[in-house]
Amino acid sequence: MIETMRSGAFLTRERLRMYPLILVIAYALSLGLLFATSHADMDMLGRPLGTDFSEVYAAGIFVREGEPAKPFDNLAHAAMQKTLFGPDAPFYAWGYPPYFLVLAALLSCLPYLVALIVWQAATLSLYLAAMRRIVASKATLLLALGFPAVYVNLTHGQNGFLTASLMAGGLLALDKRPLLAGMLFGCLAYKPQFCVLLPVALIAGRHWRASLAAAAMLAVMTLAAILAFGSETWMAFLDSLPFSRQVIIEQGNTGFEKFQTVFGALRLLGGPIPLAYVLQSTSTIAVAAIVALLWWTGAERRLRSAALMAATLLATPYALDYDMMILGPAIAFLASYGLENGFRPYEKLLLGCVWCVPLLARSTAQYASIPIGVICIALLFVAAVSRALGDRRSENRVIATTVPRGS
């Protein structure tokens, strides 16, 4: 039993096909039931289908009406959601930078359910394409679709597919197409809390062209948003930040069981806000230093990519369970390296646990107060870093023993 766990032999080819297939079928049945029991755009619990997507759609309506600053006004945004979905519709706050208003406006041109389906289908396709590029295997697409964070993202109508595809796409393109990589990284500015470590990695890795491309993309996007929506929209965004910090992050208005961060774990366990910030800051600084080391020393591309993606979740105080979509490419990067170079003891077991964790993270946190999500994220980061540094030392020893003395 222990040896099977150690070697990962239990993860046979047949099981790697059957388990995700069962989950994909379960997701399809669950989503079918959700739509079958809905009325108009609302589910049986009185929430808009795609829940969080309703805030995007409402924001897009404001943009098309010529009031792009209104989504940052909680009272106005709540009123718009009630107008669209009924007087009992729950409120979903808008906290994205003005960049995201462009997509919101385009999607709001379609009927709500059509917009939701187009949004999820398009971004899911991008995610699957990125996963197929990381691991060129027949099993990849099924494992990528069965990844439980996919279901979480679909039911919330969220942007996890887009985030994962932009980050993975940038990392895949970085060595051979640095300008494209930088542009993809720049687009991640719509989710600024996930951009904290990107400059650290790019600068430490001396990826100057990608860094300049990312900065240029950010500048162009910012200027375009100012020209399209006006500077007052940016002021409204800045004015909304205290609400996001105090109500959504510190008070956990969405529920700390959904948080997959060090900060959220401390708050879930009843820790005070100052202590949560101290530990989160410690985590951020620590993973930033380690990421810088990996990228500065030229660690293997897939290992440093996996470490960066896991570290991204450890470096922010705010990431929810649908944000664990970026763990999909991280797992794939590590699996790709392991398939080529062999797996360490318990490495397959860890990858399997991380793959499963989005299915269990919220309920385990809610009913047992155990933040297994952030624990698994941290273990994945440690595994990627340990493998990168360990294999680097092994390479150096091999080089040292093969170089003739006196040369």
C-alpha cells in the first residue's frame, strides 16, 4: 500500500482515463439539471445562472448606456442587477479594473444565457489549447476537462479559464516568442492580484523583450481604457478599492471557505486581520524570493513555470476556488517534466491530490475548517522548487565529474 502510494503506481493509464471521464459526465449531468430546473435566467435558488457572470453582464449594460463608471457604484450596480434579474436577485460586486469593461460590453450585446455560454465556451477552448501544448498526449484533454476547478468555474461563470490560458500561454511562448508572451502577460492586468510575481520572474530571468512587451501592452490598454471610458472611470475604480479590501477581503463577504490563500486560511481559522496580513506578507516575500532564485539560476522551463503558477496563489490575499484553474497548467508542466525525466517518490500522489483538491477545498474548509486548498498549493510549490533545485545540483555534479582535471 505504502509503496504503491510512493511510486504512484495506482495512477494507471486506465484510471487516468476513467476518473476524469466519470467527473466530466457528472459535470454535464449537473449542469444539465441546473438549466433544466431554471426559470428564465434564474436557477432554482433564485440566483442568476452563472452567478458571478451577472455582474459582468450588468457592467456591460452600463458601458453601452454610456455610464462606464457606474459598475463601481455598488448601489447603482445592485439596482441594475435587480432590473435585469428581478427584485430578489443577489448582489455581486464589480471590482475589476476598467480593462475588463471592454469584454463586458461586448458580451452584453448578446442575450444573457447566450453571452454566458459564449464566454465560457470561448475561454474554455483557450485553456484546453494551452493544456494540449504543455502535454501533447491523448489523455491531456480529458484530464484537463475533468479537473474539478473547471466545474467550479463553469457554475460561477467566472474568468478562471482566461486567467489560466493567458498565464500558461505566456509561459509557453516566453523563450521563442517573447513579444507575444509579454502581450499575454500584459493582458493579465485585468486580474492585478495575479500579476505580483510576473515582473519578479521576468526580470530575474532576464527576459527583457517580454518585460518591455508586457509594459507596452499595459500602457496601451490603460491609454485605450482612458480614451474609451474617461479618467473618471479610473477614479471610480480607485474609489472602490477600500470596499474590496474591507468587505470582500478582510470581512470575507464571499465566505472564507472559498478563499485559497494564506490570508484566507488564517481568517477561516479565526485569526485576526493584522496577523493574517503579516503571514500573507511573509508568504508573498518568501515565494517572491524563491521564484527570483529559480528564474535567475535558469531552472528548467517547465519546473520554474509550475513554481511561478503555484506561487501566484501564495502571493495574493485574494483568490477563490475558481482561481485554482491556474493549477491545471502547473500540474501539466510538472507532469510533462516527470514523464520525460521520471517522477520522484510521492510526486504522482501529490499531483493527483492537487488535481482533486478544487472538488473538496470549499466543503472541507466550510465544514471542518481545514484549508486544504492552500495546503496543497504550498505542497505543489515546494515540489516544483525542490525538483528544480535538486535536478540543477545533479546536473552540476555530472558536469563537474565529466570535465577533465586541469582543463
